[in-house]
Amino acid sequence: MEIKKEDIEVVVADREHEAYINTILTTIEEAAKVRGTGIAKRTPEYIATKMREAKAVIALHGNRFAGFSYIETWGNKKYVTTSGLIVHPDYRGLGLAKRIKDMTFSLARTRWPHAKIFSLTSGAAVMAMNTALGYKPVTFADLTDDEAFWRGCEGCINVDVLHRTGRKYCICTGMLFDPEEHLPAKIPESVLQRIQNIDAHPQPLPGEGGPKRKAFEMANKDNYGKLKEFAYNNRKNQTEAESIIWRFLKGKQLGVAFRRQHVIGDYIADFSCPTIKLLIEIDGAYHQQPDQITSDEERTKWLNSMGYTIIRFTNDEVIGNIEYVIQQIKITIWKLTNK
């Protein structure tokens, strides 16, 4: 059957496209084998998050998957990549890669108009598309220094080259776009409205709603008075790392409500989301001391027995790599709300 390119729709992905995730990941894996080069591996949860956050573009021929790409942000949104561009073998040679690239690029420019957009690629076709969009070849020193981005290269078969050169160059070519006004594709008004709603007024995820429990109902009543006072003092005297992460958690920015210094039993959680029983702990250097390690293990065991999921980050991770930290929190929220 002849495939007409005008019958292929290229759209910004959303929740209804999650049914294609396994096909997307399989297509990416098979393409990596054919190319003989690495493509950063992603989990189903990661791709689903991109779709829900309006950070992915999908191409469909009727109900058949035809192509895909997604957006990642780095360095506190100062840098953006349009990644994972893939076209299903049945739809190659129809100019579809360029249409997906144009839409993803336009989406990135619309959402982060002042960010630098960069690309690492070994494919001549992608280099040509990048050049047409205004990218210029650059050294790796001109790209983001966000360690979370460079960890994505660890799945590539050529990563030894990157290590040997001290991350100065590799098989891939670095390309960078500095912001300009021209956009090669139009983002529909309905998508712009959706993005505005996501960024300004996140909708509650499954599990939200219902009557809120008062703090003392989660606590050991015998010690609640002392614990409450201690928690209050902690909120007044946040560490630098706690202050940074709270800017991203407060006001349901991630779709669920978090509390600071929440008393649970005989413990105080740094950040708590009671509706999905998620706790976030920010650990300073003293958590590496033997006595504290033992105490943390006992605390974790009890909280787990109460049904809580705990994720931990160090001060250094929050201060130096907040994008990675927030991404891990988003993935955990997605898992807990989609059990």
C-alpha cells in the first residue's frame, strides 16, 4: 500500500499516546543496533512523563506509530535538547524526520525561548536538519556541564572515547542553536493553552483529593508537641538544599501537594506527600556517620512498614543537579499514581 506523507499526522504527545510507549522503545532499540552507535536508553515511565508534560512529539499514520522525539532540559533550563528522534522503518524516505524535528524544535523554542538548544549526533541527516534550523558545530565545552546529561552517554558503545578524551570530543558532533525568532513549525493554540495550564496550574494526579489528615493524626501523640516545635524550627531554618528543592515542590508544581518537615510517628520527614505516601529526604554529610546510617536504616524500615516510599538525595545533588533530582521525583510520583 502506498503511504502518502500528508496522511501522517505529527502532534505534541499527551496521555492518550502512552499506548505507543513499548513500540517507541522497541523501535529505538532496533535503530541503535542498526546504526552501531549508542542511543540513550529510557524507561517506559520516563517516556510517559515526557508525554504528560507536553515534552514529546509523536507521528501517527492512522493508529500506526510512525515516529517520535522528546525534549530534555538541563542546567536549570538554560540548555535544551531535542532527543531520541526516531522514524519507524515503514515510514522512512517521506521527509517525516524533518517534520518531527521541526515540531520538536518549535515546541522547545516556544516553551524555553531564551534557552540554548544543542545536539549530539553522528548522523549526517540529523546534522543537515540541524544546520537548516540554524545550529552550528561547537566543541563539547560549549555544551551543558550538567552531569545528568552526560550520564546519558554511558549507554553508548563509544563512551570509552568520551572518557579517554576527558569529555572534550567523541564520535558525535556537538551542535548548538542560540535563540532566534524564526520557528519552522506552528504550535497549535490548543497545545499552547495546555502548556500554560501545565506550567501555571498543574492538575492533581490520581490519588489526590479527599479529606486532608491533620498533622497530629500522622504522629505519635505522646511526642507530638516536641516534634511539632522541632519541625517548626526546621522550617524557619531551612538548609540551602531544602530551600532549593522546596521552590519546585510547593504549590502542587509537580501535580501533588507536599509538606515541609512533616511529623510521622516519632520522625520528621523533610518533605512529605501524604496522598501518595511519598517522602523525600535531603541528606547532609553527617548521614555518612556509622551511628546515623544505623538510625536511618531503622527509620526507613519503620516508614516502609507504614506504606511510605522514601527517596533520598544528598545536599550536593540538590545544589548541583536539581534538574536530575526533580526528574527522579516526577518519575516516582508517576509510578506511585499508576500502580
